[in-house]
Amino acid sequence: METIRNWLLPALLAAAQFAWLWPVAGLAGAEVPGAAALVAVLGAVVVETAALGRRRQAPVLALAWSLGSLLVGQVAWQDGYLGMGAPIALYSVAVRCAGPVTVRAVAAAVGAEWLLSLVQVGVRPAAASDLALGALVYVVCVGLGEARRQWLKGRLLATRRLAGAEETRRRAGDTERRRLARELHDVSAHHLTSVVITADAARRLGGSRPELTAEALSFAERTGTETLTALQRLVGLLRDVDRPDPRPMTARIEELIAGFGRLGRPIDAVLPADLAGPAAEAVHGIVREALTKS
């Protein structure tokens, strides 16, 4: 598909040039030159076509060959060679090259056009309008090419921003999955560890301090209920990770600390009353891990 795009326009221009050479030029009253001039024109058409076929890969080189073909063709047969490749090549330069390169390219194209005009018609006041018209054609081509370049630049920037947004979204999803995995590990490991430790403490305290057995079993029951609640909350987060739990967790953390304190391990802690959100989740996990591993 890309090959067709590259060569379709040059092929159409070459076909138009060949159609112009004999019947159209003859009908227009143009004088048909000799065989050498005709060979030069045909060679210029071939070179111009090949150069335009590479205008997207090497636009500056395509412009240089197109201008060379224009000079050769116009000198060999002024009325028979159309020379439509130079403006198209200049357009490609404006689309694919930086501003300074485009400025030098349009200066070279206008200079070649004016030099050719001076060689063909000489210095005459009447030729000024033709020179200005030729320069205007090249400037218009450059303007169109610059507009196309800015449009392509904007589209490329939008594509990069979209790719960046997709990458950010993917990373955010991975981060959230890792966070939920850590939370699930904390719930399944540390909550259940608390239950095991508390049940073991109740068993050991049954003979020496039976008054603490009921307290230990009650704490184990509350911890198990909290584990079930935490697992249900995680399931809810997996269903909708965009809505975090807004309820303060200060009471839950204080209850966890107090439960361990009632088992003969008094702990002092000062917590803000409105501790909620991701920070509260982190504090709850840190406290729980510290208590179960201490």
C-alpha cells in the first residue's frame, strides 16, 4: 500500500507529460525539436519520476533531482516539458524537514526557476510578473507542506499522549493489584495469626488465670469477625477499585491494640480521630503486623 502511495502520483505526472509531448503539443502549435532534444526530455521525465517516487524517504534529494530535470527538460524543449515535479518535491520537503532546511530548499527552487527564466527570455521588465508568479507557486507549496507537517506533528503528539495514558493506566492497574495482593496477604496471614495466638493464649490461661479465658476467646471471635469483614471489603474493592472505604479506621486500630493489651501486653498509642483512606489502611497493617510478630 505504501509503495502505491509513493509511485501513483509520479506515474500520473509522467503519463500527463507523455500525453503532452506529441498530440497536445502539436495542437498547441509548439515546435517539435529534434531527436536529441526529445531524448533529453524523456530522460528528464524518467529522472523526475524516479526522484518523486523517493520523495517521502529522501525529500531534499528528490527536490534536487527534480530541479535538475526541470533545467534539462526546459532547456531541451521549453514548450514540451511541463516540469511539475519540483513543486511537489518542495511540498514533501516542507512536510518532512525542519524549517531551516525548507527555507533553503524554497530559495534553491526559486533561484533555479529565475535562472531558467533569465536564460530563456533574458532580462526584460515583462518577465517580472512571471518570476513573481513562479515564486508564489513555490511559496504556496511550502505553506501547504508546513500546514501538513504541523498537522502530522499534532497527531503524533496526540498518539504519544494516548500511549502514555494507556501505559499510566496499565501501571496503575498493576499497582492496585499488587496493593490488593498485599492487603489480602495481611488479612489472611496477620488476622488469622491473631486468632491463633489468642486461642492459644486462652488455652494456656485456662489453668492459671481462668478469668482471662473468656476475654481471650471474645477477642478471637472479634478478630475472626474482623477478618471476615476485611475479606468482604477486599471483594468489594476488587469489584470497584475506584471507591475506597471512607469510614474512619481509628476505632478498629484502637480495638486491635486494646485486645492485645488485655492479654497482658499493655500498649499505648495516640491516633487521630479521623484516620481514614489509604493512610489508615497502611497504619492498620503496620500495627497488626507489629503486634502479631512481637
